[in-house]
Amino acid sequence: EGPEEEEDEGGVSRAISNADGDLLFVPQSGVLRVTTEFGLFAAVEPGHILVIPRGMKFSVDRVASPSPNLACSGYLLEVFGGHFELPSLGPIGANGLANPRDFQIPRARYQDSDGPQDGFQVVTKFQHCLFATELAHCPFDVVAWHGNYYPYMYNLRRFNCINTVSFDHPDPSIYTVLTVPALDGSSGSALADLVLFPPRWMVAEHTFRPPYFHRNVMTEFMGLIEGKYDAKADQVESGSGGFRPGGASLHSCMTPHGPDGGTFLKAVSSAMVPQTPVYFNEGMAFMFETHYVLKVASSALAEASGLQLTYAQDCWGPEKLPKLFTGERHPALPINPGADLP
């Protein structure tokens, strides 16, 4: 299925091409109009992702909004090896997670203009440097194309979420939308993953339902597209935290992390009583995950950037995460309600 098109709004006079790697766009506010050599993505909205493979010329414009002060913002991931692909489904089978049928590719759409009066600038990113050149014709002049190397868009709301229907908590890899396999072919890690935490049913019984406290070899960069993240809900509700739409958190290799104190206390209380199914539809969060260590720009570490200096204290300080251990033994909970364990 191709992306929705609209009437021409005039030609494009500038484009960029990234020779270093693939680009993954995750819009958070505003709507983008993206022109490519392969055709037009007329409306890339929050809740969608767009992948521009290495070497393709494209141009990004803002779609007019009823709110003139609404900025276009979001997240961008660049990978320098391999390409994004669907994860192996393993025992899930033929269908599930991000289904191939839901990805949209453009139809050929050309801009026929050439001559000195139509000066066209192409900016190329090569080995982390930018180079500009002037063309006497528009590079978006492809009349028709075929092949299997092209840009594509995906509506994250089409993600077929898989979750437990009994007990315990699956690994977050069950929410993988796209992956770039590790260059050495090793299993259990990836050069990059896009993981989605969408609206979903949570039905596990006798279970701590939020993401459990953990540390792992992967670096986790989390972003919030809309609403709130169910593991950081207390920060939003109390106004004490910074994980809001458009914000981000970064947990590097082997850094302990998990839900904030309020979320933890609410979850452990509900785990001790019969748990009823809950449909979480209050937000959409995502994660960029990689087995590499990410270097943080000095500008991002500046206090003026909105850096939450008290993040750990706001989430897991003694007053937020009190000690509950008493040493008292409790009888094991049955796996099935009313069933006796041998």
C-alpha cells in the first residue's frame, strides 16, 4: 500500500543524501512532508516511522498546521552498518509484531525542471562531513522505478503486540519493530533495535506487571511519542520528572534501571490481590537499543538543555523506593487461581 498523496505544492529546490548509513525518523510533534527520489510521503505524522536507506536523496518540509507555533520535532536514529529489517519471529510463526503488509512505499512522482534558472542544491553527508553541490536539474525526476531498495513508512498503531496471557514478564525484545543485526552475526544482541511499547492488554496474574528492574549489555535510549510511559507514570503525575512526550532517557551498558517508585509501589500492592485485566492506552513509548555505547553530546549534558539532574533521586530515592523486605516467609502463590502446587 502506498502512502497517501496530495496535490503538488510546488517544487523542491534542496535535498540531502546520507552516504554514511540508514536514517530512521520517529516524529513526535508536527507533520512532515518528505520528498524522495522514489516518490512522496505526503504526511509523516506522530505515531508513524520513516526509514530512508543509505544514499537516497530526500527533502523534508513541514506540513502547514492550524497551530502556526507548533514545531516539528522528534527522534532520529542513524546506523552505520547493515540495514533495518523485520526481526525473526521464531516460534511466533508467520504473523505478528510488524507485519510486512502494513509497510507503505511511495509511487514514482517526478519533478520535471532543469536549467540554470532552477538551481538545485544537493547536500551529501559523507564520512560525517557535509558537502554541497549545485545541479542544473531536479534529482526528483524519476519517472518509474522497481527493485527492493526503497524508503518506507510504517504506522506504529498497526503493530501486532505479543504479550503473556498467563504469568511473568516477557523480555522487551518481544516488542521489536525493526532490527539491524549485529555485524558479527552474534545472537542475543543487535547493532540497533527499534522497540515499541504501544497501547496493550496486561493480563498476567501473580506478576509484577511493569518492566522489571534489570541491567543488560544493551544501551537503551527511550523516547515518548505521546501520553505517558507505564513504567514512569509517577514522574508525570507528580510533576517531579522529565520523561514526558519529546523527552528521553538513556541507560548505558550494565546501568541498573526500572520503574519509578510510585509505579513500583502500586504494582507490588496489586500483585498481592487478584489481578484483573488492564488495558493500557495512555501513551506510546519506544526504545532505540544497541550493543554499542553511545557518547552523549556535551550540549545534551548542559543544564540548560533540560537535563534532569535529579533523575535517579526522583525515581529511586529512599523516599520514593522504601525498603519493603522484612525477612518474613510467605507461602508460594499458585500459578493458577485455586490450584494447589505439589
